[in-house]
Amino acid sequence: MVSGVTATDPEIRDAARQEVLRLLGNIERRVLWLSTAIIDHANRVRPNPSGLKVGGHQASSASMTSIMTALWFHELTRHDRVSVKPHASPVLHAINYLLGELDPSYLTELRSFGGLQSYPSRSKDPDPVDYSTGSVGIGATAPVWGAIARRYVDGRFVGTGGGRQYSLLGDAELDEGAIWEAVQDPTVAGLGEIVWVVDLNRQSLDRVVPGPAAERLRGMFIAAGWQVLTLKYGRLLDELFARPGGVELRLRLDTMENPEYQRLLRCTPQQLRDRLPGPGTGSEPIAQLISDVDDDTLHSAVRNLGGHDLGALLDAYDNIDDTRPTVIFAYTVKGHGLPTEGHPQNHSALLTGDQMAELATRLGEDPGHPWSDFPAGSAEAALCTASAERLRRPHQEALAPPAVPSDLGRPAPGGTGNTQQALGRVLLDLTRKAPEAAGRIVTVSPDVSSSTNLGGWLNKVGVWSPAERTDWFADDAETILHWREKPSGQHVELGIAETNLVGLLGELGATWSRWGQPLLPIGVVYDPFVNRALEPWSFGIYAGGQSILVGTPSGVTLASEGGAHQSITTPSLGIEQPGCVSYEPAFGIDTEWCLLAALSNLGKPDGSSAYLRLSTRPVDQSLAAVPTDPAARERRRRQTVAGAYTLRQSDRPVVTFAVMGALVPEALAAADRLAALGHQADVVCVTSPDLLFRALRGRRGQEEAPTWILDQVFPAEQATPLVTLVDGHPHTLAFLGMVNNVPVTTLGVSRFGQSGSLEDVYRYHGIDTDSVVRAALDLID
């Protein structure tokens, strides 16, 4: 019964919906207050001896409160994952607090040391965060790769429970190229669990975006096979549109330039009545329509956009087509509900004390007790409790990754070979000698599988696809690379976009912590393009993704390809990347040992990523002089994976060559020529300048790192002046002079190259044998 009248089912449903919307509205207002107060406390209340701005984004948070309230307190399940736009992190923390997932003590610690991070962080925030964000465009695309990673785990191991992958992103993020590289990748069109909600507030950092872009953006998503839903206006405006003059009002708002609309948000009711009708034939009907609307309703109507209408948001979530990706364009007001709403410079603006007091009064909050929860027994508290229970994920015990052998026992190869070839050989050997470990390996490449020696591996394990597809060239006798696509395949091929590759690499490397299923992901790109991939790969490592990135071929040793394909800075980038061990092996056996060591560090809480820089230069493998005695071989292996080994040692050396990768033949040839001149030289093969640099810092007490490798490879009694040689920037190995405080000459590449023969290019950069000999003689003299 409702008011003494028998209620029909639609009436009951409508009453229930209105009650849901009422409760969500109350929670939304609390979320708005909490997220604003979190930033306010960090900037105005908490002591700040340095006087530096703490920052935060009250306006960017306010535009997301409706979208996120509707999601967390009505829509999400425990299986769903959400990437939250960076500047809305206070909203996420406010929601987690109301769900009981964040201790209230952290609400006063935004951007403090050990407190809430400036942007959502899986690895550093104290409350649940599904995806780290902060690098614009990278966090938004992460759920795309998370969807593939989840499907991969489902196809090969156990069910993950499914669930949607949401991205909540600002419309300015759509300017990032990484967004469109992900959207248009052919693999993405079939991922129906992907849902993007775009906070379309039409502002960037410094201005209102001048022209309407939504229709153009809609067309781009539709062309890529996405479902597009648009929430432009809310219920109040829809009711006005239905009145006489409403058609003209809608046309006026639809065609209005963004800056003019934003200016209306700053107007008094009388100014609205003067400005809103505008010029043209629709002016009089609009003026007549709004003349019958009271000031409060008019004030509310002009900012009544779909992204702030909880009912419209719930309807949109209900209308998601799970057979294809979906993007929801939710029109919003930046700073919605705050005194700064709609102002072009509100991005980093902070409310004053008086404005916070006014906001508290309007929202019914007590500024003296800003962190109050809903009263026990209230309907709002009950909804928070029910939502927390619905979203609570059971503890997932992570499986230990399978043991990876440290040495496959293969005799040191003879003849000539290169380190890139060794990559493919080791992967195939693992399928025979360590099948459990090999079964956890997944390789990824941007359309360069065959040219980076993954062909044999790919033929063995197949290509991953959500569904099995026909290989129409299986019966073609001339086909060498067999493209067998199936859910159990272990190679993922993306389009030519390194950003996509490393984004997927990061998510494949995080499955151990998401679903308890460790993978051993290896991504292969041309080494010159590691620079292009570095930011998203680095961000994936920051977010807890552990993977191996292989850059091959590398350096100016790729002589005939010219300067555009000759990498210079990547060796030092490997040293500088946190959470990663960098290797550049010289021989096939070095590659095997370094790759196995890198694989053994993946898929566990204390694991790390790795970067291997490989070459296509054929090198005489006998130069490695691998010991045949098992104990001596093991000692060489340990040194190799620790960063360096002595390749040639003299009785009375006068100079030492520290050489890396493909330039070992030049260093050995230079040592031979010096010997003919009566000067003995030691040759040290450096496999990881990264680990040697850490060892040096460890020796000086600057970090926790083993130091034994320095004592074995650079013993004080053998200390001589150093010539360092690397096919990359010469400063990569410059620090080695500090090991024993000896003079050092650094040889390498410090300018763009050009096409030519190997001899011509090496001579051009001063890394040929003659240059090495001259540098040594200068040091000796």
C-alpha cells in the first residue's frame, strides 16, 4: 500500500528506484565533502614547514563524484577492476573510507610521506587500488591489457571469475596518442568487458576546450568497433526540453561554444535569463520558457548534465553491450558543486576557509569533524556495508612461480652466432628441459616475431587468440612461420605500437598479484624503440608488473640500417630504470644464463623486471672461452649473471679493457695488438653495468647490494688504467674507474649514426680496434 492505494508493480519499482537514487545522492554528497576536505586538510590545515604547495585537484575530483558513487555503491562486483583518473584519487580514497577499506587516520595524510599518494597507486597506497594511474593516457589504457591478461590466464590455467574492466578518464586524456593506439588495435574490438567512462568536462589544465569534439570522438570509437553511449543532459533539463520552447533550448545548448557554456555556470539567475536565450529565432521561445522557471531551478538546470544524473548513469551502466568494448561520454562540470565550478583556471584551485565553511553548510557537514561516517543504523550506512560486502574479494593465495633452471647444461656453442639467435634457442630448450617453467612463459611482440628470432618458439607454442582460428596457410609448403591461433597459445602479437606491447607486458606481469597465477612475460622490440616504450613499461613496473623487455637488434652494430635504427642511450636507461636489472650479454651462453636469471625473478612479491639488449652481429663463440670443468663453469655463470667476468687475465697488465656486448671482438683484438707491442692487457666482459653500479654503491654503504663481483673481476692487485668500450653512450661504463680509483677513457657512441659497413661505422664512432689501441696507448703513456 502507498498512501492507502494499492500499488502496482511499476509503482513499487519506481518507488524503490527513487529510494536508491535518494540514498546514492546522500552518499555522493558525502563523497564530495570528503574528497574536498582531504585536499583542504593537506593544504590548509596540516603543518607545512617548507611552504611548498602540496596540491591536489578539488575541481577534477568533484566532476567524478556522481560517476564513481554510482559505480561503487550500485554497479561494481568483486570481479570488476577500475582504473581511476589520476586527479580523482581523493574520490577513490573517500569511497574506500566509506566502505571500511581505509583507516580514517590516512584522510589527513594526502601526499605526505607514507600517506595517500598523489595519484592512485597499486603498490604504495594503503587502500585497494586496481590500477596505478598518474601518467596521462597510460593508466587509462591499462584495463585493456588487463582484460587480455585475464583472458590469457583463463585460457591456460584457472577461471578468474570474469568481470568488467573499467577506465575512468578525463576527456583531456583523449589527446594522448597511447589512447588511440590501444583503441584501434584489432585485438581490442572483441573485448566486451572493457568499459571506458569519459569525464567530459570540456576543460584542460589551463582553459576551456574551445570547440565541441564529442561527435568527432564518437565517430572514432564507432569506427574502431566500440559501443558509444552519450549522457549529455540530466532529468531536469530533459523535462524542460519537453515544454514549449524546449526544442529551441536544446538546440541552443547543443550548438553553444564550450567557453560560453562554462561562463553560464558563473552567472547569477538574472544574468542567466539575459544570456541563455542568445541571438536568433530561438531567443524568444527560450526566454518565455525560462521565465516560468524559478531561480533555484534555473541555477540547477544549467548544470544538470548527464554525468551528474545518478539515474542516467545507472541506466547507462545497464545498457552496456558486453559483446564489444563500450565508451560512455558523460558530460560533467569541472568543480561540480564547488564555488570554483566551471572556472577556466579551477584545475589546481583550492577552496578558501570561508568557501569550505559555506560548502559544509550547504552539504550539512560539520567542518569541525570533517571525517564523520554515516550514523549506525541509517539507510546510508547499510548501503555502504552492503556495497563493501558485495565488493570484498576473497584472499587470493599466489602460486609460487615454477623453478627456472640456472643452466640448461648445453655445451658452449661453437662457430659464429649472435645473442638474438640465442634468445629463440633458449626458449625452445626450456620447453624440453623445464616444461613447467616454459608453460608459464608468454611472449609479446609488435609484429616482429620472425625478425627477432621468435619463429621457432612461435611454431612450437602457437599464437594466443580468444578463440581458435583457421590457419589458411597450414598446407602451404613454402610457409615457414606457422600462425596457429588458439586460446592456449603462448605468443601474443599486437600491431606495430610499442606502447601497447609494454602496456600488455605490465599487465601480464601482474597476474601473480591479481589472480594468484604467475606468468613469465617476455616482450621483444627493436632496441631503438625501447625509448618509445620506456614510459609505459616503467609505469607498469611501478604498478607491480614484472616482465622482461628484450631490445634487439641494438646499437650502431646495426650498421646498414642507418642512424634512425641505431640505439645510443638504451644501455644507460637500463641502469637508471628502478625495479629492473639490465643485461647486455656478449655470447650465446651469456644470453642463456642472463635470461634464465631474469625469468627466475618474475612472478613473486620480491621479484623484479629485466631488460636484455641483444645484437645480430655474428661473433665467434669460441672467444667466450667457457670453462669445461663443471665448478669453473658454474663460477663463470655466477659472475655472468652478477654483472661481469674476466675474459682474459695477464700476469702484469698495464691497462684493462672493460667491454660490453657485440664489441668484445674489438677489445680482444686490441689486447692482442698491445701484446705484440709489449703491453699486457686484461679484458673484462661486462654483462650488466646495472649490477656493477649497484655493487659499487653497496661497497660504499649507499644501498643494500652484494659486492663480491667487484673483488673477483676488478681485484685491487690487478688495478690498471681502464678503457671502457660499449656500443652505446660512453658514460654507461664511466663509473668503473671508481672501483679502484684509476684513470679511465670511455669509448662509445655519442652522436647519430649513418648507414655503412660495420668497419666504416665503427671507425666513424671511434669504437674500432684502432681507436681502442690508441686509447690504451694514451693511458699507458
